[in-house]
Amino acid sequence: MLRLANIHAGYGPIKALKGIDIEINRGEIVSLIGSNGAGKSTCLMTISGILKSVSGSIMLGDTDIAGLPPHRIVQRGISQVPEGRRIFPKLTILENLQMGAFLGRGDFTTSLERIYKLFPILHERKKQSGGTLSGGEQQMLAIGRALMSNPDILLLDEPSLGLAPIMVSKIFKTIQEISSEGITILLVEQNARAALKLSHRGYVLENGCITLSGSSSDLLDNKKVQQAYLGE
Ligand SMILES: Nc1ncnc2c1ncn2[C@@H]1O[C@H](COP(=O)(O)OP(=O)(O)O)[C@@H](O)[C@H]1O
Ligand SMILES: [Mg+2]
């Protein structure tokens, strides 16, 4: 469904991605794990067009979307939940969700109802400003906002970062629910164990290169992964 081939990207002289290949099939949850600074966020931003790749291709079906502007990529069905959530704290919850629908596809009311069903708390508090929500609730809002564009593929950047353990398990449960609705998911996480338990396959990114990939259960059993990312 989505295939990155030999993607190079970075920031001026900083080469953050040095020729990476990633393939995601329809309906999968794929996790991308790696230490701080490995290039995980860069990878997601390159897919969503926020950062232009230097070379390589990003095939969405038969179309190379590398180089398309971000709004075109949203219209083609890829939506990103950014690291650190980036909700609009002064806007109400409903307004935050409206922002997500702005560039998207599908019917606004249908999308909104679906998100309120997934996150009843966003419905209860729709008139409250985003900034009044807890960290976990803001993460729900960020996910809800990304879903408002009715994506086929959702890119999640460290959704569990900084959340209390109970919220972490709630967010992971939600990701499972979103997946069961038929949305394909690329999940970036430092919480490698939880990510691999949830996903079908995974990739390990080290210093801008994919160094390992495989089924999530194989990665969980892998000695190198255990030592470097699972604290075993
Ligand atoms: N805006 C930026 N300008 C310059 N360098 C950056 C910028 N963002 C990230 N980098 C660098 O690119 C590399 C990859 O970063 P990033 O993709 O954020 O890693 P991760 O998400 O895995 O922690 C790091 O060396 C980081 O310092
Ligand atoms: Mg990051």
C-alpha cells in the first residue's frame, strides 16, 4: 500500500535518513522503533510531505507521492499525529477537530460522530478549550483531529510519550480499535515493547538506517532488540 524506497532526507548538512526502505501493507500496524535522534520523526514528516526527501520514492499504490505538498498527501489519505500532539490550546475541542477536517475527505458530520464514539470525552467537552485537557486527553484530541480527514493510513509519532501508565494502555487500546476499523497504521514509539506487542511487523531505525525488520514476534525474540530497546 505504502512503500518507501531508498529515501534520503535531512536538514541541510544533517543527513537524518540515509536510504531507508519501508513497506506497509493495507490493514497492518507497523511499528518503527529506535532511540532518540534515530530519525523516526523525520521519517514520518517525510511521508506526510512536511519535509521534502532529497531522493528516493514513496509509492502510495501506483503513485509516487514524494515531493507532493502536505495538503495533497492528506487528500490522498495519509494523516499524521505529530510528536508532542500539537493541538491548538486556545481553540475548543470542536474547533480543533474542525481544523483536522479542513483539508480532508469525506463527510464532516460522519467523521465527527465516529470520533465522538471513539473518544466520548471529546464529545462531553467539545466546547472546552484544548489546553484544559490532560496530556492523555490531548493525545486523544490529536488522534481525533488526524482522523477527521478520514485517512486510509495514520502515522502516529510517539503517542504514549509522557503519559501516565493507565493512559498509555488506553491509547494503545485505541490504536487497536482504529486498526480494526480498517485504517492502516505506522506507529513510531520509544515504548518498543508495547508497540511490538500491538503491531504485526516492525522496523528498527538506527542513526538514519533500517538495521532490522521482521514480524513483531521475531523482533520481540531478537537478542539485539531485547538488549537495545526492551531493557532485558
Ligand atoms: N529541525 C531540525 N533541524 C536540524 N536537525 C534536526 C531537526 N530535526 C531533527 N534533526 C536531527 O535529525 C536527526 C533525526 O531526528 P528525529 O527524526 O527527530 O529523530 P527521532 O524522532 O528518532 O528522535 C537527529 O540527529 C536530529 O538532531
Ligand atoms: Mg521523534
